[in-house]
Amino acid sequence: MLRHCEQKLGIKVGESTRDGRIFLKREEECLAACAGAPMMVVNGHYHEHLDIVKMDQILDALK
């Protein structure tokens, strides 16, 4: 999932998009949400049970 996110945004962990709107802070081993994995946190909001389609929808909404 992380690799897909990096490819879609064209950046690596620790980098920002050219416009500075999106920053991939870091990869976490545990976010205390095992039941919702795979998941990610965006602006403090947990997005759970992710697949590539859901991740793309979330990332597209940020642009």
C-alpha cells in the first residue's frame, strides 16, 4: 500500500509533493487499529480496510 501511495504521488516517505500539499510523514508499524488494517491516517482521521481503489479515492480528494 505504501509503495502504491509513493508511486501515485511521485514522492517517497519523508518528502512532499511539488505543490507542498501532501507530505508522506512516515510508515508506522502500529497505529493501534489492527482490526481495520490495512489503514492510514490522513489529517488525524483513520481510514481503515483500505484497498488500492479506496486509497486512490482518499488521495484524489486531497488534491
